[in-house]
Amino acid sequence: MNNGHKIDWVKLFLDNFIWIIVVLVFTYFAVQVPNFVTPGNIVNILLHASVLGVLVIGQAIVLMTGNFDLSAEGVLSLTTILAMWLMVEPRTDAGGAQASGLMLSPYIVIPIMLMVGMLSGWLIGIMITRLKMNNFIVTLAMQLVLRGIAMLISGGQIMTGSPPLFNWMGGTRINGFPISVGVTLLMYLVVNYLLNQSKFGRELRAVGANTDAAHASGFDPQKTVTRAYIISGFMGAFAGWMLLGRLETSISTLGKGMTLETVAAAVIGGVSLQGGLGSVGGAFAGVILLSLIDNALNLIDIDPFWVQGIRGLIILVALLIEAQKFRYKPKVIHENGNVIVEKQV
Amino acid sequence: MNTVKVKTEQKPILTMRGISKAFPGVQALRRVDLNVLTGEIHGLVGKNGAGKTTLMAVVMGIQEPNEGTIEIGDRTYQSMNPQEAMQAGIAFVPQHVAMMDSLTVAENILAGELPKNKLGFIDWKSVEREAKERLNKLNLHLDVTKRVEGLGVAEKTMLAIAKALFGNAKLIILDEPTASLSRADINRLFDFVKSLKEKGASFVYISHHLEEVFEICDRVTVMRDGRIVGTEYVSDIDIPKLIVMMVGEDVEDYSRKSTCTDEIVFVLNNLARRGYYEDINFELRKGEIIGITGLQGCGAEQLGKGLFGLEYRGVGEVKINGKEFTAKKPIDSFNEGLAYLPQDRYRFGLIGVRPVRENVTYPILNRLIQMINLINRSKEKQIVEGFINELEIITPSQEQPVRLLSGGNQQKVVFAKLATTKPEILILHEPTQGVDVRAKMDIFRIVDELASQGVAAIIISTEIRELMGICDRIIVMNNGRITDEFLKGAKNTTPENILDAIEGGKNNHE
């Protein structure tokens, strides 16, 4: 990447600053929090990181285009409920949620889940790009709509008993290590590579950084944004598959509150809310950091009311750092006797 | 033309000393000195990008100068914020006056200080009376109960001036106030402004219409490339001299041998877009460079964008190599061999936070894909390296974000981007704006080089002198129509004649 020039250590340090923080935070918790470094707890952290991580891939991609996706947790909720409704045996006893009785094979249900996620993303994309609706509110409203449908289907009740054929993604462990964690890692590696090497990755960042110039450079910003949402919808459904496979149980409130966490993880990992900057790889560091903190907060004996507040605070700090990146005073550079100053405003 | 006696006891209302201001890649102002006297109408002229707007932004406290001082009345400022400027008595009346359109004239005048009755409600009767009285003092007769949206452009401008004076403005900056006015309205506005001058108000009058400057101004200051060329009494100077000051004689002119061939590559047939241009016909030959010039709003800008597919093109026929062509999207144009350089490179030309490498190859990514969607990075690097060397782009590496380059180098990156598509037709909109003299010459050389390879180019520009140097012919547009054509080397092709033709439409229509 540095073109044969000498390595810019400062840049390298700043770009990977977040990983240093991850290591520091991990070390601190390892020393301070009892039972933090046990195999069981590490797996717990990774399990949380895998579901959150899959959602963050979608969020990061949408953020790169300069938009938000607040709908993913709704996708997660609806697709898990829908899957249960399509798969499980109807109950014979009174009470509880009633399944459809179709008892479809997981091989059919999983594609349906993913399609529903993508359909939701496509609809959001159309609303934002063609109907010019505000991305923030559209996706927030979509979250409510999707969760609302999930509630209608489930009657607000718990649905349990997903079949083993469905659960393998979320539930399988090899020597105690969940394969969902491995799958997530693999997804990050692949997506990160693709976004750095592909035309689509260029498009995402170009559109996010400057829609007008991207258009004039031959891109189709409307298509790009819509595709980003479709991917995010897919990731929402995929995370649903993972989570449901682990819990074997769903309820329409599943995943509540994860949206803000996905934004926070992406922003902490260096994905800019202004669009155009950041990578999925960086966002992964954000995912790990949040998962560490979340887990530690659960382990130490503090008032649960504090936990919410601390989570909010972390997000605010992430936004503060992100905002500062765009506030710093422009550097004056001298070149050929001309004084060059970065564009202000 | 009126002659003006200047009273020696006139005190300066505004004195600017050594003001400099730099933007990324552009030195917008270079040690500018300007003084405006009390009770004076001071013209400020210069081409687009000469620094007029930046200078006025400094006076208004919108831009902070890098160096220099501003004296207003008897206070000296290093820099001001907009509030301080307003308190010091500076007011700005833009070309398109922004007011509370759905409110009445009276409400606009008394906004923020509406008189209230004993119950604390607004006393509408005294609102109207007060507003009327104030306007009468200025001899401005408007129906104060009328909504502002119902006023004409001239009336709105006069109201804005009046409002500024009610707010104790001492120096009012008028930016192109006559651009969309009829001759009769211009006369009304000028009478009003002159009457206010008699009452002691001072004005800075920014205009592209030189005739008007002689009509209304006492003195005129000419700016070019961020510098003050000079300040003269209008009685001591005439339009040709002013033009020479604006256009400059000291700059080295670019000259080239025509590479125009006989082969027609681009044909426009009866192109028309309502409200922007009509009856546009011309042909472009391989290796030919033509210039299109005209006042702002003459339609050339929309024509360029329309041909490329950034805006609606309207009706009519466009042919590339004999084939009918319509650009729905910019990528269609790139694929058909038509490339466009936008005037606003920060908004349309470049993606500032992304590296040089990416910016250069955006339009040709499809051709660089080796499998699925993956880009052949080594081939890409090679292409970009080639352009960096060929166009002499000064950048630490391909990975440098383009916003960190100088203006001239940024423009070269845009040129590289266009050149990657191997265009047959280039449409360049103000290609030399905001770049230094040396980069200008480089840019001319690039265009020249491309033309010699058979590329046909259209340059939309207000830089007449530059057009004269590089173009085989210059087309002048007025109110959306082609009104004149000047051939290179012809006897009548002089800056004066071209400027006359540009302004022609303005002075002819009533």
C-alpha cells in the first residue's frame, strides 16, 4: 500500500489504534475481573461478538455510503420468528405461540429468511433513493414494522424447538469452540478483502464521500445505496439464523437494542458517519471491544441500571472521537511557493 | 456617463490592508489593499475566480483572512465574525435576496422589533405606519401590506437595501444586483442607490456589466488572480482600459498550431431545453478546440452538463461519429467517448477523501475488473503511475487523498480521470479556475496534446483571453442562444469585440 515509500509509522499506529485499545482493555479486565479469562467466558464473549459482528458488517457497509441502517435488529427479530412459524410443530396445549403447521424443511426456511432480509433491504433502498425519504427515519420505522410483523405472527409469545438441521450454524461446537465464531471470522476476512479489492467497495466509499462526484464519475449512487441495504438485510437475517440456532428459541423482542451497538461498533472501528471512510476490518475491532466491555459489565457485580448508562456513554465517546476527526484545524502545506490549506467548512 | 467630483474631506469607511487568504490549492487573495470612501459607490470588477467574492466574505466576517487588517470607521480588526461586521455597519445584498417571503413588507422591515400594544399583542396599525414612515424617509414607495414574494426582483433588492440602512448599515455590498433586471428596473434601482449615496451611504458594487459600473460608480477597483490590479476614478478611464486591466496583458499567452481536421465527430442539431437554451447548432471536428463563452446564465453551463448526462438535455439531436447519442447517465457518455470536466471540482470532479489512484480510475473500473468484481490492482497502479508522470502530477504517492493536493494538481487528476476513458470529445467547464499560472499552462498543454491526438474539445469559460489562445473558434451565447462566432486569427477576434458580444444581449433587450 505504501508504494515503495517508507512505512508511515504514525499512520500505521493511528489506523490500528483501536486494536491497541482492545488489547489494553482485555488486559485490564483479565487482571481486574474475576473469571474473565476462563475458556467458558471467552467463548461467551466470542458468541456475542459473532452475532453482533454479522450485523456490524451490514451496518458498516451502509455507513460507508453515508446512510444509517437502524432496521437490522428488526430483520433479525422477524426472520427468526418467521422461521419458527414455518418450521416448528404446532402446539397441542393451550397458550404459547402457534406455528403455521407447514413444518417446512430448514433447507427451505433458511433461504426464505435470507430472502426476507434482502427484500427488506431492497424496500428500504427504494424508499431512500427513489422516494427520497430520510434514511434515518425510514430504517427506524422499518425496524418497528418488522418487529410488529414478528409480534403479529408470534402473538408476542416465545416460540421454541427449532430443529437440529436448522441449529447447526448457531449451535455446533468443535472441541468446545462454536463454529459460528469461525464463520463470522471468515465472513470478515472475505468481506474485508472483497471491499478493498472490488469495484463495489470503491463505489460504496465514493458514493458515501461525495454522491455528486460519484455520479459524475460514472457510478449509479441509487443502485449502490440500495445494494448496501440489501446486504445489510441479508446480514440481519444471517445473524438471526445464527442466534436462533444457538438459543433454539425466539421471541419478537429478540435483538432489542442491538442497533445502536452496531453503529457504535462500526464507528469505534473507524467507519465514518460522514461516509466514504473506514473498513469492515476496523469495525471488527469495534465489535470485539464492545463485546469485551459488555461481558465484563455482566461479570462484575454492579447495579444493572449502571450498565445501560455505561453503554450509552461508550457510544457517546465513540461519536465524540469521530466528530473530532473532522474538526481538526487544517494543516498548512507549502508547495512550489504556494501556500496550500485544506478546505475548511 | 457621469463625472464625479470627489470631495477631499471624504473619509474612508473601509480600509483593508494586506489581506491574504488561502484555500486548499488556491491563493484566493494576495495582499489586497482596498479602501472605500464614505458616500461613495465603489465598483469591484474582475473575472470569476479573481477573488471578489472571497474579499467581500472577509469584509463580512465570513472568512477569516490569513493576514492583513480591516479598518471600518475608526476601528481596526484582525478578523471579525459576522456579528461584529454587521455591528460595524457592513451589509450584504446578494443577487437573489433572501427574505421572509410569506410575510409582508412591513413585517420584514420591522422583524424583531414589532411594536406591541398594552396587551402584549402586535399592534398592526403602528407596524404599517412605522414601516411606511421609514420607507418614505428613503423615498422608497412600496405597498407595505404586500407580501414580499409578490415584489419584483428590483423592488426586493431595494427593500433589502432599505432594510440594511434601517439596521444602521454604513457600507452596503451589492452583488450583481442587475443580473436579472430589465433596463427600466435597472434605472429605478440606480436612481435609488444614487439618492442614498447623496444621503451619505456607501456602496461596494460588484458587477460583470462594465457599462453599469461607469453609469453608477465613482471609483472602480479591478481584481485579477487574487490581486488588486488598480483602483481608478471612472472619469479617468474607459471600458477598453478596464478590460485590459481585467484580462491582463502581462500574462504569457498560450499559443498553438491548430490541429483541426476535416472529419466531423460531434454534431448538435437544434438542441433546446426550455428556460436554458434553444436553437443550438454546431459541429465539432477531430482535433478541433472550440470555446463557448457568455455571461452567467447564458445557458452554456447547462448545455455542457446536459450533453454529458448530469442534467436533462432537452430536445434536439446529438450525434457522435454520425450515431445518434443520448446520455442518460454519465457512464453512458464515458463509454461513448464523451468526457466532461466540471467547473466545481470539489463537488463534481473529485472525491476528496479518497486517494489519487482511486479518483483517476473511477470511470474505467469495469475495464479493470479481472474476475467477478475484483479490480486488477497492479494494472491500475501502472495506469495511474503513467498519468502521474505524463501530466506531471505532484503528489507524494498514489495513495494521497486528493484534497491534500494543490488546485492545479487536483485539476490534473481530473484530467487524468477523463483521459483514462480515451475520450473522443472533451467538454471542459472552466478548466483553469482556481489554479496557478504555471498549472494553467500545463493544462493548456494537456488539452493541446489531446487535440493533436484527434480529441475534439469544447471549453466553456469566461476567460476570454485564454480561449483566444487555445481555441480554433469561440462561440458566444446570450440568453440561451448562440449569437456570435469568432474565428481564431480573424481581424475582429479581439477581447473587446468578444466582450461586447457577450454583453450585447444585455444591452439590447429592454
